Amino acid sequence: MRIHFDHLSVESGLSPYGGSAEPWTIEAMSTDAAVRIDAALVDYVDGGELLSGQLDAFAAALETDGPLPVSVHDARPVIELLTAIYQSAATGQPVALPIGADHPGYRSWHDQT
């Protein structure tokens, strides 16, 4: 997987079933970007792979009363995108984002058609 942004490019390892596994390559597009990337990663700790890593992070947050690794605010755009994908697949029509309360998939992905 290769992702390009304005100030950096990120590339995952080549394993087809372990795309989030090491090694990742992060290439800064400028010296300023490199400094900001280094600062952002200074306290980085590998949290594990895929679902097990996510569940470990949530369990640790609950056990320590710490912040959840992903907030509802962070998750909402992803859930809206998935809702749009499911609706579009079911109807064969494009779906506009953001998803509002009047959207058929807002409360459930069942029976969206």
C-alpha cells in the first residue's frame, strides 16, 4: 500500500495479508515535514496488528481509565463512508456524504434499499 499526501509519502510492507505490519517507509517531502514527522513519532509504540492490536489498545484504555485510542469523532467519517458504500452497493446509485439523520443507513445497515 502506498499513500501520498502533500508533505509525505507512506508505504507499507509487501505482505498481502499483513499490510499494517512492519516495515513502513515514511518519506518526508521537505526538511520541515521531516522535523514534524519525527516529533509526531517520538513517543510511538507499536500497538500490535489488526483487530488484536485495536482490542488491546481499547482494553488498556478501559483498565487505566485512559483515553480511547479512537474517538467517536474520529470514527464517524469512516462509518459514514462505509454506510455510503453499502447503500451504493445495494442501490447501484451514488451516495452523497456526509450521511444525515434522514439517510436510510443512519441507524442501521439492514434493509437500506
